[in-house]
Amino acid sequence: MAHSKAFRQKREKNVIFDDIFKCSLIEINKDWKQLFNDMARNICPKGISILDGTIKCNNSKKGSISYCFSDKTPENNINNIKEMLENYVNIDKNIVNNYFDKVKENTNTIIEWKKIRRKNIKEVLLQNYSIKLATENSLCSKQVYKHLYNALFINKTHNSNDITVSKGIITNILDFKIENGLIINNREEVKETEKNKKKSNINILHMLWEHYILDSRIKDDI
């Protein structure tokens, strides 16, 4: 009995979205049961993402749609999530298990960020890391994810060597921290300083050029 309780506690620690995990406990169909179980750990099929109690589906032809599953009964969530995924993402229930087995195998063996080729896999790992930081610091995971996403994919203040990954989990991102509820990216400060320095150098050159032109005019007048 003690072993069973310890195993259950260890297993539940990996659950990120408890409301979806509850769906897996009462779902009868084994394919959907596996789907809910993995989605509760933020392992999702292509085109599906979960953040702050909301499932978002992206479809190239239909656009995007979202569903908030927080504070709803497992029965309601099961019906609504099934309807959304079947009709909007056209998910094939017969290959759910095979798909997730491959995703788990791929992510669990990742030890270096630069070896991840698919951006959606990177986004999943980044979402999980955002949720971890947000939970530890009582912040909104969407806000943390936005800062991390901008730093890594848009502003590109970090490179692959700055991100530590172990068994498919991001454990650290250099120069990125949270202090007193504030999300700080020290690389952005360095980048801004370098930008201001370049701007200052340009201003100095412009000023010297103006002085040169002025001196030339004075000599011509003389």
C-alpha cells in the first residue's frame, strides 16, 4: 500500500493541468484516455497548445480556436475537448497512442537545445519551463512564456549554449531571472547598452563631420 501511494504521488507530480488529468481518470476509451493523460502533462499533438487553463487549436484553413477548461466538471471538459479536437483539428483517435509514444521518446532523450529541430517541440519545452517559473514565483505563466519566447525566437538575445536541457526538460536559461515579481532578461540590457553605444558613436561622427564642414567654410571665407 505504501509503495502504491508513493508511486501515485510521484506520478501526479508530473501533471501540470489537473482539470485535464481528471478527464483521463473517468474516460473509458483507451485512446482518448491516453490523450487526456498526456495533455495533462502538456504533451500535445501538432497544432494544439495549452497555457493558463486554455487549450488553443491552430488550423491553417480554419484559423484558431480556444477553449477554457478551468473550473469545469470533467464530464463537460471531455465532451467539449473531444468535439473541438475532432471537428477542428481532425485528430485521428486510432493513432493517438503511437503519436504520443514517439513524442515522449523524442523529448525524453533531448539533452541539447541545439539538437531540437522542430520549433513546436521547443515551444512545448519552453511552455513547461514557463509554467515551472510562474508556479515558483506566483506569476502568470502566459506572461513568463511571452518574455521567454521573445528573448529566444524574436529578439534572439540567447543562443543554444545558453539553454540547459536535461531529459527533455529545460533546467536553466542564462541571464534570465525573476526577482520580486519582475521578469528580468539581462541580455536585453546588454543589447540596449550596445545599441546606445553605437548610436552615440554615430552622433559623435556626425558632430565631427559638421565641425569639419564648418571649418572648411570658414577657411573659404577667409
